[in-house]
Amino acid sequence: MDRSTITYTYYVDVDGGGRETYCDVVQFPGATRDMWKHIPKRLLTSLLESLCIMCGINYWKIHCAPEIVIEGFSLTREQAEFWDEVYTKGLGEFFYRSQIDFRGLISFPYKTTWLPRQYSARFPRSARLLLLNGGGKDSIVSAELLKARGMEFDLFALNPIGLQNKVAEKIGHPQIVANRWSDQKRFYITEIKKVASGFPSISTATFIALLAAALHDYRYVVLSNESSADIGNLDYLGLSVNHQWSKSSESESLLGNYIRDFISPDVVQFSLLRQLSEIEMVRQFVQYPSYLHSFSSCNMNFFKVHHNSEQRADHAYWCNECPKCVFIFGCLAAFLPKTAVVDIFGADLFDDQKLLPIFRNLLGIEGFKPFECVGTPEEMIVAMFRARQTGAYDGEPAMNLFSNYVLSNAGIPIEDMERRVFSANSKDSIPEELRAALR
């Protein structure tokens, strides 16, 4: 089998005159030499340079080097400003967790006296769609919408695990794969230095998918990011910190303009579900019951190789301890019978006393929205209100919390909340030429 491997090397000069070296590897199984030769050199160069900087964010955050040096290519002022913004906003959660003053910290170099070549290259692609498959409800809803509209699409997965492969099999469309290996030393040093979490993983996956689209002849890279991703978690030193920034409409627009101006207008990325909230996504998802035991939104799927002893082999893994599990349980409880929801998770999360602090955050009772890909407090309130109406969860700890701290507020505007969370919440980002087909 043909395997194309890209290796990026990053050096960090540390105090005392030492130097740390990191290597990041991206591989495209099945990509032949002819496929690479077919891509215009200018376009390929721009893609590879951009991916180099994007992957480098994982290594920069280990040391927060005050000076960034690029060897082998140069940036224009506009490109440098783009990467300053991606690094700063994409690492907002990391800066907050680490209590780092990021202001003025990131400054990519550029050449003012250098006459830049015309970066954006024409490379007409077939009007096919490459849909990112994360194994969750979002990509499933996108796939089913595309199928219902008769659109020609395939799937893309980065470092796919069994969950993604199972979902791809159910969707019934071919899946293109890429693999990425971060330097193992990064994980070791991150543990030693206690480096906080938080980085724009979706942005990295998007750049790799763009390269796959160029190789395999797709014009559109389709994501399934929703309107709830626009809502941040908290403010820190004047920055709106958003765990989901790389899924936000701001990030999507920023990246779309960069691709058009510095890579190619012929390879386009957009989110199919931008107008939908998380809870609306769940409401659409439950229309496809064949996926209920195949999908999972719990990120522990990407860290656990095997299911734990309490998880049945025919079910996707849910840790039942994280905010994402709690939020999706609440949303599913709004639309499915209790027996069905408990069967999916293997537990009743409304009945788990130790999860109450997470419910408090998700409902907006205290603290701030958890650093997870979850919806807004309004969405959680609507979900639990609907679940409460069934009577199936009466007397359970989470439902008592909801009744005592949320419903006890006189005049809580449930109808207005429902209208907001189930309506189109933002402008869609569908390309004009696809609007009629995908509306």
C-alpha cells in the first residue's frame, strides 16, 4: 500500500543553552506519488507550510517561547496576523488554566521588504464533499442530511478509532483516513511540566482534511459545528475564552478567508449545521435510531483502547463522569424514553449524586460553562424541563436540583427558551452554489 509521510521538526531553545527537538508525523495511506505530483506546487507548498504551523501549536505551548522563528519559508504580514489570532484564541483555555498573561506573547515573524509570491493557486476540484467523521451525533446528522438530499460525499477520519469506523460502516460511504503522530516526548514533558490542557484540535484536523481533499479530488471539506460553539466559557484578561473556539463561526470564517487568500479558492471548508444548537442537533439525531448504540460524544473514546468491564461490547463507550456525558444524557432524556437513554449509557446520570456539581455548571446555577463541547445553560434547562415532564425521573438528585434551583424561579421563560434553542441561531455558512441543494 502506498504511504505518504510528512515529517515536521520543531526546535525549542531552552534556558541554559539546551535545545529540545520534537518531530510531528502526518501520514496519508493510499496516497500515490502521482496524486502528489498532480497538485500544483504552489498550492502544495502553501498547504504544507500552513499545516507545519498548525501542528506546531502543540509544541509551542509546552515552553511558550517568546520568539518564534520560521526556517525554510516566510510569512506575509496578513498571514502572521492570522496565525497570531489562531494561536492566541485557540489557546485561550490553556492560558486561563495556566494563568499566563498572553498579551503580546505571540508574534509570528513576517517580511515587510519581501515581495510575496501569489499564494492562492487555482486547482479545480470535483464538486464532491468530504465530511469529517468524529463518530458522534453531529457527523451522523450531517451524513443523513447529505444522503437525504442526494449529495455525493465520502467520509474523512483522522487517527480513526473503532467508534468512527463503526459509524462509517453504518453511514455506508467510503472513509478516507489520515494518521498523525505527535512526538511522544511532548506527552512526557507535558506531564512533567504540568502543562494545562486546551488547544484548537478541530483546526488541525481541518488543515489535514484540506490536504486530503486536494489529494483525492474533493472541492468541499464539510464540518458539523453548531451555533452553541460560539458561546464562550469566561473572560480572561480581555479575551473571551472558548473551549470550542476552533469550532466557532469566528474560527470558521477566519480559516475560510485564509484558505481562499493563501491556499486556493477551489478547496472550501464549511459547517453544514452552523444554524443548529446542540439540543436541536440531538432532536434531529434521535430520528435515526439505528445509530443510538453506535455513537458516542464522550472524549474518553479517544483515550481508552478497550471498553471497561462494566461497558458492554456492543455499546459505544461513555465514561458517565464528564460534562459531555451529562449534557448529552440530559438532551437525549428530552426526546427518548428513560429506558432507552439508560440503555445507551448503562446508567441513569440524573440519579448520580456525585454528578451534581456538573449539573450546577451546565444549568448555570454556579461557576461557568464547563471546558467541554457542551451547549448553553438555556439548552440544558430546556432539556431537563422536557425530561421532567415525563415524570420518569421524579425524586432523582439531578431533577430535585433542577426543581429547587431553576423551576423555583418564578416566571422562568421556558417557552421563550425553547423558541431560541430550536430556531436557527446564526447565519449558515453553506457556499452559495450549494445553498439551494442543502437548505
